[in-house]
Amino acid sequence: METKARESIEHFEGAHQRAELDGVPAHLIRNAAIVVAVFAAFLAIAAFLAETAMKDVVTGETKAADASARLEANSVKTTIAENDATLFRVIGGDRGERAAELHDTAEDLQRSHVAEERAKHGRSAEHEPGTEDS
């Protein structure tokens, strides 16, 4: 690192000497060097902030994708539970007391599962299509 610093100083001194030979005042060279250093500092800060913003965007997108996958999985579970309840009703058919038990069990399962899903997602207890009580 010290070698690069030494090279930079030597380069600056060489430019300073050439500028004096060309008749450019020394204070203009110093001012130009200061302006370049300030611009370099702003660029470094902007690069750092851009990198931080990109990390935030990637993290946010990952969390959104995760939440979407969970919602889709819960939707599939709800559909499966509703279909299971329908199958219980159909399989029970006209088999008397056992059919009534299966029908009641299916209704209870469907109501409890729908209530759980609504509680998870903060929805009200309003009836949704396909969940009317018989």
C-alpha cells in the first residue's frame, strides 16, 4: 500500500512540475486534485449505498417469494380438506347412522379447517363461496 501511495505522490509531483513548465498556476492544480478527491469520495459513498440497497431488494424479494409459497401451500391444504369433507359425505351415502356420523365429522372438519385458515390470514368469519353450512 505504501508503494502505491509513493507512486501517487511522485505522479502528482511530476504533474506539478510539468504544469509549472507549461505555465499553469500551482493553485489550479491543487484545486483540481481536491475536486477529484471529493468526487471520488462521493462515488465511493454512492457505490456503498447502492450495494446496501441491492441487498435490501434481494432480501425483500426472497421474503415475498417465501410468503407467496406459504400462502399457496395453505390454499392447497384448504382445497384438500374441502375435498376430503366432500368425499366423506359421498362415501357415507345412504348407510344410515354411520353415514350421519361421517357427514357430521366431515362438516366439523370443514368448519374447523376453514376457521383455522381464516384465523391465520386474518379474514372475518363471513361465509365464502363453497363453505355454506348444510
